[in-house]
Amino acid sequence: MITKEATEVAPPPVSAPTAPEQRPRGRNRSWDEVPRWQIYLPLSVYLVFTLIPFYWILLFALRPAGSTSLVPWPMTLDHFDKVWTERSFGTYFQNSLLVGLATLVMTTVIALAGGYALARFDFKVKQAFMLALLCSQFVPGALLLVPLFEIFAELRMINSLGSVIIAETVFQLPLSMILISNFIKNVPYSLEEAAWVDGCNRLTAFRIVVLPLLRPGLIAVGSFAFVHSWNHFLFALMFLNNQAKQTIPVGLNTLMSSDSVDLGALAAGGIIAAVPVVIVFAFIQKWLITGFSAGAVKG
């Protein structure tokens, strides 16, 4: 006869708590567990490797002519005075600044209009047009010299800063339009629709709602256009023959001859050419990184 006690089910045995799994040492370490010297040591080596050329150019620019010292002492500014006055670097600097600022404004305005059209409107040849913009980035600037020279010669714009400005703007537009269009795609379309409901037209809604949100993209595109036009050599060399119209890259080329090179003057000219670019990147580096990282992702 089966009793009540026999029919009761015995409770399952309670297992002993297991110890947490031990991770092998040296694997899957978090970033905070990495020794600081493993981070700072390679960064310090890279920093020294990067700064040596800058120190070398400062050495040649600041030490007297004929000196072989590895320390620029006594310092002299004769090389800077020579290139700024005797070699007309003051004129070159003004021309480069005019070309850079004009290219910045024209590239930003045209790319803003074209980028908005690519981001907000659909048309039949849109994909083909985008493909043409991408393919134009594979065309080197040297291949454009002859056709552009013929065009500017017909327009009587040779030896004019306007020819360089137009050429630089055309060369910068494809990439700038792509970046701006990606920025505008990241702005919700519902914001513009809400502005339309409130009585704004398309232009007013764009100016009030969309344009303030595009500040990082505009800074990135504008700074890239300015730096490229400031450093570009081929267009200025090809289209500008008068010394009073030449830019800094062409001026640096005049400091080198087949017989000799004035290293002190060349180093001083290189520092003068680098100062505006360094200042631009020092003030806009936060916006530049934000702009390119956001504009490179399709929304």
C-alpha cells in the first residue's frame, strides 16, 4: 500500500554557489586598465618625429646666414625681412588671402544651394549627377590646365586673380556639394514642414531652421576650400604671369634656382605660408572634426 509520504516528491538538491568565471589575465582588458606608459610612449615618439621638421625649418629661419649651430642663437629676423620686402612676399600674401577668402565664399554658397537641391529634391538624372560628382574627384588637376587655360584666354582672364578663384571653386565644388547634401539629409524634413505651417516660405524656413544646424558642415567645407586654395600651386603658376599677381606657393618656387637655394629665405617663406593655415585649424578644429564626421554619414 502506497503511503502519503512515499507519494511526496523530494525537493531538488540545492547546488553549491559556483565561483565567478575567472578571466585570464592579459586578455580583454578595459581601456582604464592599460598602463599609461603604453599610451604616452608611442604618442611621444610620434610627436617628436612630427616636430623635428618644424624645428628644422625654424632653425634655418631664425639663425644667421652661414651659421651651422643646432640652436638658433643669436636669433635674427633678417630672413623674414628679406622675403617680405625684397622678395615681395607681402604682395604674395595679400593675393593668396584674396584667393582663399573668395574661394571660401563662392564654394560655400554654391555648394549650399547645390547640396540642398540634392538632399531635398528628386529628379530623373539625380543618381547620374551624383555619380558624375564622385567620378570628378578622380580627375587630377593637371589635366584641367590646358582646357581651363583656353577658356580663360578666350575670356581674357589670363593674369587675373579671378581665373584662379574660378578654377579653385570649380575644383572644390563636387566634394563640397556631397558633404553639404549629407548634412542637410541629417536635418529632419519635419522641421521645415513645421516652419511652412507657421507661414514661412521655403527660403525663409531654410534660413531660420536649417541653416543654423549646418554650421559645422559649412565651417568644414569652407576651411577645406580655403586651405586647398592657399596651398595650390598649379593654377596660380599656369594662369598668373605677372609677379604682382602671384601667390605664396609660386613665390616660394622663385626662391629656388638651378644654381643655389637660399635656405634661410626659403624657411622664412615657408613659415609665413604656414601661419594662416595653423591659425585656421587651431580655431576651428572642433567644428572641423564634427563637420567631416557628420557629413560623411548618410542620414
